[in-house]
Amino acid sequence: MAATVPHGLPLSAPPSVGTDQRLETEKRMVWDENTCTYQEREFVYEVSWIAELGVWRRFLRTHRKA
């Protein structure tokens, strides 16, 4: 099980006008098959509000060793 440490604000309400997208970073421990060890990784997600659906959209942009 990977631990998650979010770095960003909670997504509870739609943003104000003009702020429809932002990036969030999470650091997690993930299993590396090559070395058979856990390694800390940094994941960057793009988060944006979809007004037509009234929901948040979040997808992975990049990941790298932390």
C-alpha cells in the first residue's frame, strides 16, 4: 500500500472566474521491480474544473524520483 502526501488545497468548491486549472504534487513510496525496493516518487497532477459537468478533473502529468 502506498502512502500519499498531497501538496495542494482541498477541492471542495468550483474555482472563481479565471482560475480553472492548477497543478498538485504528491510524494509516494512505490515498489521498483528492478531493484526490489520501495522508492520515493513525486507525481504531478493537473486539476481543473469542468463547468459543463460540474465536476473536477484530475490526471497525471509527470512523475519522477524524489
